[in-house]
Amino acid sequence: MATNMTHIITTRTADRRSLIRCGALAAAALIALIPLAPARPAQTVVVTLSLTRFSKLGSLDAGQYAGVSPGRVVVHVGDALVFTNADTRHHTATGIGEQAAFPENPRWTDSALQSSGKIGPDPWSTGDLAPGARSAPMVATKTGTFLYGCFYDYSAGMRGEIVVQP
Ligand SMILES: [Cu+2]
């Protein structure tokens, strides 16, 4: 009798153990199916450039700005920004990098007049945008707060800020 009882208990314990293992596997499988962040389609945000239309000075933590609307945009990694020139003169949106304030002189070269790079801490620019032109989609690649300005009108305050969140 005693041997039989032991046998039954052992069997039950083994069953429970395999059930627990099974449950743990199922839970692991479920967790694997849940993405780390909720699925969110990439957005394209439009920023309008015009010193004529947006001549009024605005204020950012980084300093004053004009000629850009909105002056501060918040996007997520993977989103794109398109800059449209709604003015009668040429403009660019050219990255200054990750700085707390607009520098006196961003020290750009003529390479700012070519479309290059992606929005982030490394150099990027829409290139020269003629009146009515629309930039290529500039994709945000890294989190951070990135300042930019217009190659031609930086000293006139044509500047903006892009906040990239995860
Ligand atoms: Cu400009």
C-alpha cells in the first residue's frame, strides 16, 4: 500500500511540475508576442518656412526664433519632417546639432545647400529650398533635442527646434 501511495504522489507532483513548466512556457510565449512599445505608424510632420508669414519673434528655451512654424516640433524616432518653403525667397533647414542654446555662429559651409543627413546630432540639411519647394522627408534617427536654422537667414533669427522622443 505504502509503495502505491508514494507512486501516486510522485506522479501527481510530476504532473504539476510539467503543468507549471507548460504555463511558464505559455507565459513566455505571450510576453514575446507583446511588443516593447505599442505599434505606432511613423508620422510625417510638416514645418513651414517663411520669414514673411512668420516674422513675429517666438521664444524657445534655446533662444528666440522667427520664420519657422511650428518653431518647436515633437516627434518620435522613425518619424519624418518635411520642410516647405512658403516664402518668396530661398531657405534651408540645417542642423546645428545637440546644443542647449542657439550658437552665435553655427559655422556652416556651402554643403548646407545640398540635401544630406538625417535629423539627429550629426550634420543634416534640407539643402536649398526655392520658393514653393518642399524638402525630402528628413527622418529623425536619434532621441534628443536638435536645433536647426536657415543657412541664409540664421542671423535674422530663422531657427527652430526638433525634439525627438523614443
Ligand atoms: Cu531662410
